[in-house]
Amino acid sequence: MRSKTPTRPASEALAADLRKRLRGLTPPQSVLMRQIIRRHAAGDRQGFALDLLQLHNQAPNHPEVLFWMGIMHSENADWRAATNALEQAAAERQDDFQLWTKLATAQGNLHAMASARQSFQRAAGCEGTAQDWLNLSIECDRQGFYEEALSAADAALRLDRHSAVALLQRARCHKALGNAEAAANDCRTLIRLDREVARAWFALVDLKTVALHAGERQQLEAATQRSVLTVADRQLLDFAYGQVLEDAGEFAAALAVFQRANAVERIGNPWHGAGFANRVRAIRAAFDQTEVSQGRPQGREVIFLVGLPRSGSTLIEQVLAAHPMVEGASELPYLAQVIDAESRRRGKPFPAWISQASAEDWTRLGQHYLQLSARWREQKPIATDKLPDNWQYVGAIRAMLPQARIIDCRRDPLETCWSCYKQLFAPGLATFSHDFDSLAQYWRGCEMLGDLWAGTYTDNVRVQSYETLVESPQTQIRELLAFCSLPFDEACLSFQDAARAIRTPSALQVRQPLRQTSTRAGRYGALLDPLRLALQQAKDTGLP
């Protein structure tokens, strides 16, 4: 990838670039195009669209008009129309960094991944600004092109070496690719520059495998005591500092900090326990009491890993991904997308419509899933899908993809729930994890459905204990591979050496050999009795 430092003032360069882009339009059309750009920048979507359509009628083949048509279609999620418009524009303007990036985005959303990668490569051959490279890195990252994302972040930082966002983005890329020290260095650079300090400390501690340097604990503690902190920054610092206190064995102090951090999250992202309980009951009743049709045999090329977050699913996926026949695709959104689309089509929420679904319907849904996820099987014949929330859809998986293998990942409930409680997930995700009672309720719902699936689909669902895997790795890995109809391969015993990108909180932990360690939650002793009690009550009473 090449980058070039601009030699003219930014405003002058932008004006000259716009004049170049408008060549070929008449003066009135140029005036209208400038108005279209201003309307878009101001958020006037209706005026933007009306003016753009008017200009498109006048100059349908002009590359700048086609570029903005592509933007309009992209914002309306009409990815096919966006791709068509941007491809036409790119044919005329092959040195346009932003155009190629926008085209790659549209192609990625159409799941034309080979074409998207080519467009990213074309963008990387153009001259771009630091912001262009940063945008390219973020989009490559989103689409799963992690090496390209790292290269683009490097290019952005060559142009703006102290960009806080670019440093955080590069640290994220390094973490996904297993470069722990490089990720830590970027975080420490930000801390030294006193920029995005809260995010940098959180990212540094969240690496989980990098020890703090001498004096860094005191720096972090001082950061938490700053008088001027946003609520979001204080929360990030609290989650980081709580982990540091736990690592130091100061469990009472760690618990207090985690409680404070989670209290903030509960306010912004409340947990709706009654709705969750109703959903679990409905799913259980639908698949336990209804004769569910089954689609035609398909799905042998997919291995689903389901269960609670922090239950060992990333470790199990890493074992499988070390096999030469398996691609570790991580957390894919496609299953829920397929189910939600069918719910919208029928005008009923899942699982209210499952009794009306025919074998042909399930076959169609399974084929849709396989089409959406096909890019992950381009290099290897089998791919994993480890989105934890898919535990709700195991019955649907069996109907859609009868030959798929499903691994129910389970870990000691106290350890799992405590690990969730002290982990800050992405906004809006795992809202159950900020309170002991909601954690216990969520765990119980997951276990109840998991027991139903394991008891009903004995040939296709394997309950995999994290603790048993750690205690007897050779035996468990052989059994795991046999369950997945995979021939044994020695590489799976050295899973930590598997080269792949990983996008979960335990991305660096699973690159280390298995070893027996004391349980984290157990070290808190009686301090976690409220969580133990909540788990026992949930087990005794079931869902409220």
C-alpha cells in the first residue's frame, strides 16, 4: 500500500479535487452537484435525493453523479443498485480512493467477497488521506480482511502518526492477529500522549496476556481519580482497574470497582428479564410440543458453537480451526438475520411461526444461510459459526441444516457468570451481564434450552465441558473431532499455533497452551456468595 503526504493546504486541495471531479458537467449542473453535496453534508436526505435524481436524469453517465447515486443507494441499503452505480463510476475514475472503498462496502454487503477484496486492493493502490486509510482499515476489519485492515491502519499512521483513532484501530488489528506486544505498544503510545486515555487503558488491560509495566498500575489508578471524566470514560477505566486489582489479589476492592462499573451500564442498557423468560418458554414449547418439519439433508459444512459468552467457545473454535479442513469464522450474524427475515415475511415473531413452516420452507432458509456464509468456506470445506446467542436457535438449525454439528459450550456457571460480569461487551450486547440476578436468569434459560436440544438431538448436539477439555485435552479433542466427522489431526493438539484472526475478548488467551489454573471466581471466596445464591435459586426455581 502506498501513501503520500499532501503538499498543498487541505482546503485548496479539496477545492481543486472537487473541480476535477465535476469536469464534464455543464455550469448549471456543477452548481446543482455542489448543492447536492451540501445537502448530504447537512443531513437533508429528501432534498439530497430529489436534486440527485434530477441531475441523474440530465447526466446519467457522469462518474460523480454515479458516485453519489451509489452513496444514496448504500444509505437505503440497496446494495445491488449501489454496486451497479459505483462499478460504472469506477470504470471512469480508477484512481479514486473513496470510490473504491465505497464499492467494496457495497460488494461486501452483497456477499461478493472476492470482488470486495479486489476493490479494497484497488483502493490501496490510490493516493489517500489519513482519513481515507483509516476508513479503509475499519471497513476491511468489518468485512473480515484483517491483514488488509492492519496495512491500512499502518498507512493512516504514516500520514498522521499521533491519530488516536488510528492507533486504537491498529491495536485492535494487532490483537485480532495475535500481535500482543504491538497492540500494547499502541495503547501505551496513547497513554503517553494523554489521548483517548480511558479507551487506551481498557484496550491494554483487555489484552489479558500482557503484564503491566512497573508504575503502570499507579498511572491507571491516578487516571480513575481524575476530577473531569465522562461517564463512559469512568466506566472504561473502572473495568480496566477492576481487572488489575483482581490480578493483584485485592478481591474486595476489585469487586467494589466492578459493581460500580456495572451499575452505570445497567442504567444505560437495562435488562428485560420478563421478556427473556417469555421468549425462552415460547421456544421450548414450540420445539418440545410441536411436530417440526425438517428440510432436506444439508449443512454438513457448518459447525455451530453456542452457549453463554465466556464459556470457552473461542478455545473450542481455536481447536477446530487448527484442523486443515476447518475455517474458524468466529461470530457470524447470518442465522439471526435469516430467522428475522422470515419472521418479517410471515408477520409473526420467532418462534410463533415454526408450526406453519414446511420442509420446503426450512430447506429454503437453510440454503439462504449457506449462501450468506459461503465466503467462509472458499478456502476450506467446513466453517465454524460461534455466535453465542445462537443457543436459542438450535431447533431451527436442526430443521434448516439437519446435517450441521452443534457444540453446546459449557463452563462452571459461577466462573462463566463472573467472567461475564467483569467483561465490558460492545454497547447493547449482553445486557444481562450487569447484575447477578439477571446473569443467573440468563444462565438458567440457556441451560434449560441446551438440555432440551442435547436430549432431543443426540446425534447432532454435543455438550462440551470447558473444564473437561482443560483436564483431558487429548481425549476430549479426539472426541470433539470425531463428533464433527473430522479425521484426527495432530495440529489440533497445538491449537495455539493456528494462524488466524480472532475477534473476541479472549483472542490472545486462546493462543497460549492449555494449563491448569486456579479458578478466578473461586478466589473471591464468600465475596461472591450473592452470585452463588442467585445461581442456586435460578436452578431451583427455573425461569420466573
